[in-house]
Amino acid sequence: DAGVIQSPRHEVTEMGQEVTLRCKPISGHDYLFWYRQTMMRGLELLIYFNNNVPIDDSGMPEDRFSAKMPNASFSTLKIQPSEPRDSAVYFCASSRPTAGRMGNSPLHFGNGTRLTVT
Amino acid sequence: AQRVTQPEKLLSVFKGAPVELKCNYSYSGSPELFWYVQYSRQRLQLLLRHISRESIKGFTADLNKGETSFHLKKPFAQEEDSAMYYCALSGGATNKLIFGTGTLLAVQP
């Protein structure tokens, strides 16, 4: 298994442009998460899905951010329009369903997309 | 509200010295606590979880509910331990993980 796959690895764009980040979770994982990593704030949860349904999007910073999961093997995070303060590393992660008394399943992360908005 | 606090952004120690990365949490129920590690140019990965009560790469962490802490410890640091360490909390049955801001551990030769 190749693990969680994210694309692109790097994205440089100008302010005002639309940015689309992509994620392919591990097959069989029912949960998918989008995180943003910055030096100041660490890893922030933006949104997560369960069985392709958005469960909690309270971490999405503004209406400029949107995420979709049209099927179990694909998700996108879109920023429109992008701004310089959106520059960060965006991680996608997936996990299996919770395992009852075995505890919550660990997250498997992708390599991230480093976004730079100039 | 769920919250994870890692008070140190950077911890620098010499090889062979003991290491303690601090983590405190806030959660009203029974949380699950994790430590994730990100080595240079590698993806973030699970290091250990309190429910497993195991030692990974010489690291241990004990959940102290009285002090609401889950500090990560290693008696003798190695240079290859240099990495970014994140403490994380999960509550309920949602698999949702809340991370702290991370601590960069730098082990000097």
C-alpha cells in the first residue's frame, strides 16, 4: 500500500488564484482528515469526513476554504481566492473506524502539500 | 473544550542526556493520548499511544489524569531522535485528533 497520497507536493500561486489540493486515502479507511501546519499554530484540524460525509468543518478558517469527498478514494481541499496568509503545509490523513475497546485508530498521514501564496 | 498544550517550541539536549517533552491536555471525558513524530523529510507518523503502554524507540509516556499530562520521556537521547514531536488527544468515538503546537527536539552530538 502506498499510503495516503497527496498532490501536488508543492504549489506556488499568486494571491487571488484558486488552489486545489488533492488526497487519496488508504483503501478501507473510513475517516479522512485535512490539517494545516504552520510554525505558529502547529497542526490545526480543518475538516474531517466519515464515509464521505463531512462531520466537523468547524476548523475551516473562512468561506474561502471548501472541501469535498465525492467518493471513498478521493478528496479535495479548495481555496478560492487564495491569500498569502494561507501559505502553509496542508496534510491529509486517513484512519480506520474506531476499534471499540482497542481505542481509536491511529491516523496515517500523507506527505503534505506545501502551499506558497505570493 | 478539547485542548492540547505543548509549552516548549524547542528543546535542545546533548546526546546521552535525558529527554522530557511536556504535554498537558484539557478534556472533560476519558481521552486517548498519542505522540506523533515527524522526522526530517518524512511524513508524520504515530510514535506511541497511552492505551498500548509500550516503549517505542526507548520513549515512554504515562497518562497522569490527576495532572492531565502525558509527557514523553527517554532516558538517553540519540542524535536520530531529532525531530518534531506532536502530542495529540482524541475523545469519544470519532477518531478526531486534536494536536498540540509541537516541540522540536534537537539532539546535539
